[in-house]
Amino acid sequence: MAAKLSPEDSIALIKANLAEVLNPELIDHVILEEKRPLKVYWGTATTGRPHCGYFVPMMKIAELLAAGCHVKILLADIHGYLDNMKAPIDLVEFRAKYYERVIKGVLKAVGVDLSRLEFVLGSSYQLNKDYTMDRFKLEGITRVNVAQKAGAEVVKQTDDPTLGGLIYPLMQALDEQYLDVDAQFGGVDQRKIFTFAMENLPKIGYSVRAHLMNSMVPGLGEAVKMSASDPDSKIDVLDGPAAVEKKLKKAVCKPKEVEGNGVIAFVEHVIFRAIALHVDRESFTVQRRDQEPLVYESIKKLKEDYAADILTPQLLKSALVHHLNELLKPIIEEYEASPEWQAIALQAYPPPKVEPKIKKVKDKGDPALRAAAAAARKAGVVAKPDGHVKGPGAEKVTVGPSTEETLQKSLQKLKVSE
């Protein structure tokens, strides 16, 4: 893609491949009237390990960078803790560093210029006095049910929510002001937070921003979206070729069904957009045994062939394995060549502690009684659980209150009789 776009082409690329844009006229005004780069922020709570679902927002961020925007990535460490404590407070620092490494790796893999990319740690400004006072102002005008509704699609919901989960959307709205941006980018699942910001920031003296929303991409399993909590729906950014192939083989990909198909959605929103950015050196190519390969220049034609069963699930998955591994390859190579990144990974996601197994010591009773019981058994005398005795000389045995005592007495009687 050309390094410099016309203002009109820049606006078109900014708004491309999105489910919805709120206040699009603000974008036009910045580029056409103010004649400066659009400032956009995208935030991510630094919780679980980033997976290949992150390629979806990264494609849009790559397009924003290609369109000449200044993009700020908010590493929302405090948000991660507030969202039902998904990120333990002692790990958030390391997870933020890990996220920055992964995001840079993904963007470099799709070949965009990172000179207009900036990373900001949430705790670097969210703990200062002015931010705290503005947060108090928002808290003072926000009803509990409004805060719950705003975060319903993003914050983990419980019957008895914590205050942190309620504050989460208020902070996300306030971040627009403190990051000094013209627009916020996110998924359509954040629409309620975006509308909350539009309605409430002016109440405390701040301006309304534009909002760019990605479509939600179905997961590879039955889930609505790719999820770190569902191993079968998640391909880790550092998964090797064998792991990618294994997980994609398990992906749900019903023949001739295009809607809700996570494999097709991933091809559309990641692979084709990477190709459009001239990152991938080939078109989306599907190799076939004993036949000419299928070569797709448009997602529309791919969907038509899939619906007609010309492109089968097996062929589609095989092609996606190839293209995805090509995207992941430079990220994995960078990780393997960086002891520092590897150390950060261990600090951010330490392996779970395995509790040592404590062997139970059985109480075998008095050694003398055990020896007596063994001798009685050897002599053929057996004491039953109810106390009666069987075997040679059983009639001479006095039944004791316990099996061990009965056996001991039986042994003594046998010795006397001998």
C-alpha cells in the first residue's frame, strides 16, 4: 500500500471494514478541515495470553496506521484488575509488557510502519489527582443500573457485582479525554460503553469523540467469539505449525454454511485484509490434490464457492493453516530469539504450581497384635468380622472384643493344645 494517501482515501480506509461508525463527521473534520492525522486509541485489558483473535483488531489498527493515523494502544492494567480481578495485581506489570511485545510482533508481521504507534500504560495516568477527581464526577452522576448496562457486554457479569466492574466503563470513557484522542476503536460489544461516553463526557466539560467498531468474529468452536477460556477456540500467537494445524482441524466449519462460520470469518477479517495491505505475497490460494489450485482475489467469490461446496471445509482449513502459519512465523522467530521476551512470558504467566502429593501413612495397629494375627492365619485360624472363629482348634478359642484380640487368643490356645 502506498505510504501517502489522499485525504479522501485516508478517510475511506479509516472507515473501511467496520460494523459501525459513530460521529463519522468528526473524522472528516479532523482530516479535511484541521488537516492533521486522526488520533485514535484502542485499549486492551492485560489479562489472559493474547491469542489469534487479536489479529482482528490488529488488522484495523494496521489499516489506521496505513491511513496515516496516530494510534495509541492503552495497556489497561488497572482495567484488567477491576474486571473481576482477571489479572492478579502482582502480575499486571509483567502482563502489560508481554502484551506490548505481542502487539508489536503482530503488527510487524502484517508489515506496517510502527513510527506512529504509541503504547500507554493505564496506571501511568489513571492514578493521578485530576483523573481521580474526574472519575469521582462521573461516579456522582452515574446510576448503578446505568453503569451495569454500559459494561454488560464487556465486564464479567455476576449476580453480586463488585464496584470495580461498575467503575470499568466510566474509566474507559474518561480515557478518551486523558489520552487526548479524536476517536476510540473497539468491537461492537463495546457500543454501550461508547454511547455512555458520548452522553456523559459533555456533562463534566469534555467533548464527544468518534467511535469505530469492528464486527465480532465467531470463534473456531461453537462460541460467539474466539476466547482464551476455550482452548479449542483459541490459537495462541506463539503456537507452532503443528499446534495450529491440530486446532484448526477441530474447528467447527459446517459444509456450505457461510454465516456464523468462524473459519470463513477469520479468513475474511484477517487473511484477506493482510493481503490487501500487501503483507502476504500471494493471493488466498487453496491447494487441491490432482487439480489446479483455487485462487481467490475476493472474499465474495470464496463464500460463493463454499456455499456451492466447490470449496470444502477440509480444503479451506488446509489453506488457512498455511496462511496463518506464514503470519505467525516471524512472531515466533522473534520470540525464540529474545531471552528477554521469554523471561517476561514466564513472569506474566507463571506455570501453575503443582501441589506435592502427600502419601498417607496407614495406621497398621500394634505390631504384636499384627504378628499374632499373621501367625493365627498361618495356623489356619480365621477370625471373621462378627467375631466368630473358624479353623483347627476354633472351639478352644475365646472370642475377644476385636478381630486382632480374637486372633491373638486363638494363637495362644493353639500353642497350649500343642
